[in-house]
Amino acid sequence: MQVGTGKSVLNGIAIGKLKIYKKKDTTISTADVADTAAEVARFEDAQQKAIQAIKGLQSSADSNNKANLAQFRRLLAQLPDDVTKLDAAATDTVAQLKTCYEAMTVYQRGQLTGREQKKYDAIANAELAPAVSRKLTFRQDYSKVPAADQAALADMIAYLQNNTRADDKYTPEIGGNMQAQLFSFNTTRSANYGTAYDRITEAASLTQNIVACVNPDYAAYLLCRDAAISAGKKDGPGVITGTGWRISDASMTMYVPDENSSNTTRVLGHMTYTVNGTQYAVKSVTVSGLETDTTSRNATFYDTSSYRGRFTTQCNQVIPDTFLQFTTGFDDVTVTVTWAPVGGDTQAAKATAISRLNTVKNGLTGDGVQAAYDAGVKAIQAASTAAEVDKAYQARCRSSWRTPPSLKICGLTERNSGTALRWMRRSH
């Protein structure tokens, strides 16, 4: 039996193989450096390599920290503040969110706002309801359209929707895809070397890359182009008409680059939409029911015509701002399209100017007051812009209404101050 002695490092009985460790005798020797400069150079080179390696690790850590935090915030933004709206469609997103959070350093978590931390905690502990489909709806807002014009405007929109056509065929294999219907929701896919649109009316939460077609110029372009070419007008304008409405591309222009530099042209400006003699336009498009913002997307399609100076080699056409692209949230989605007369701001300016003029008139007496007022109203009504409205109003104010000699209407000049001028300044 062998007996070993030494310092105890563990109280108890050990059973098993015994390993004996002992200090190795090592002889340390010294030697003179034959080339001091070379040794210093080797040291400095090793030092710089170590510094660069440390900087690389630090940069990588910083980059990973920023990327992870950015990913966390992106995922968090996709989910609702009200966690009772969450459903099973969010399962993967919630799992990714938790992974990002668990990978965060203490420093990263310290960068979260109180609102972000509170929202994450609620989501992490939420129970997900069964997945449901969210309805996708377009709504036309005619509140700024006179009742007499609403039916014709609706008929015009229906015509554009019912006459959705395919883009041109560049070759038998290229092009010929049906365009997206105006005011519809779609998913997209590649087909015939272009884009095909599949119309949908509902989608699960967090469905990405849905596009809503919101630009009537996109629906009207090929129809107006074909009408112009059929009429022998290669340079336009193209006009299509219906009961009480008319669409013309006379006010739009075509950007045509040099044929050797690009095969793509672009429609600039807008079509003119006239209903019962009044021009209308889409004044706003608003979206409700989303957790994240929409992005604007152009439409690109095949156009093999030589319309408005296009070269035969230019097969691609672009209509700007045709689609709103978005990811569904946890509510039904409604896109509201508001129509209004062109120059609606001018109409409002006219109403305001006439009201102000009437207020001034009511504070005056004399034989010429009504005639002067009527002349002012006529000038304001004849104006075509808000600036011209203001000019007509100011001109009427500077004119010589039959008034007391101490006062000049709206000119804000006086020889004798008095109650009348102070009142009129308030009304002006």
C-alpha cells in the first residue's frame, strides 16, 4: 500500500483512481537580444494586431447590439398595444421577440423605454387567441361632392373598375398580365416577366406586402391611350366618357428619356376627371386598422406603344404612387378615399371672402353700397385661384364705396379714429 501526504482540499472519502500532481522543475534562462530594433518591431507588430483584433470584436459586439435592438423594436412595433387583440397569427413574431429580448445585454435592456418594456412584458405573458381573418375594405368619401354629382362619380369609378385591362404583350411570353383593379387589395407574384395581382378581401394578421390600388390614373392611362390611338392621335389627348362624366389625359405629360439610355418612360401629372362640368380629384387617402405605416409604391407594366413620343424600344411604363403597401395588423383595415372638386380650396376662399365682404356691407349705408357689394362678389366669383380671390377682395376693399369721408373701407386708413373703424378691423 502506498501512503501519500499533502494538503487536504476536500473533506470526505474519495473512491476511484488516484492521480498525483507535482510541480515540474523548469529552468528559466536569459539571453541577450541580438537585434534590439527587430525585437521592438516584432513587439509593436504583435501589439497592433492585438489592438485590431480587440477593435474588431468590439465593433462586432456594437453592431450585434444595434442590430438586435433594432430587430426587437421592429417586431414590437408590429404587435398591438392592446394584447387582447393578439391571435395565433402572431406566434412566430412573439417567439422572435422573446429570442431578441433574451439575447439582450443589460446595457441593451437599459436602452428600452418604459413604454417598450411594459408592452413587451404584456406580450410575453399574453395568451394568443385563435387566428382570425381581417376584413379589407375601401370606402369612398363623397362628403365634399354635391349630391347631384355623386351618382355620376360613382359610375365613373365603376367603369374604371369594370374595364380593368391587361398590360401590353412585348412578346408572346412577356407581358399580358391583368392589372390590379382600382380600389382593390392584392397580393403580387411574378408572371410573364412582369407582375400579376391576385385580389383579396381579407387576410390574417401580420400578412406582409399587401398592395392597395389607390391611383385612378393607373386605371385610366391605358384606356385613354387606346382611345387616343384609335382616334389617330398618337400625341393625345385621349378621352373616355360616360353618363355625366369624362376622363382626359390632356393635362398629363410623358417623361421620355433617350432611347439608348433607358427602356422605361414615366407618366407625369394627372388625368382630368370631370363630372357634370366640374373637375374632381382624390384629395386624400387614409388608412385605419394598421400597426405600422404604409409605403407608397409605383406601378410598372408593359406599354409597347409609341404614344406621346415613346420610342419602340421603350417597353416599360411607370405610374407613380399607384399602390399603398402594408402589413396587416390586428384590426379590420379600411382605406378611405376622399374626393373633392379641383380647386376646393379656392371655393372655400371665395365663400370666406364673400362672407367678409357681406359683413362690411351690413355696417354701411348709402345708395351705392349694394352695387359695390355686387361688383365685388362678381369679381370674387370670377377668380380661379385662392390668390386671385384675395386680390379681388382687396381690390373691392380699396375701391370708393359711398362712405363717410373720414373712413376708407378695408384700406385701414383714417383721418379720424372712431368706433366704426375699430369694429371693421375686428370683422376684417
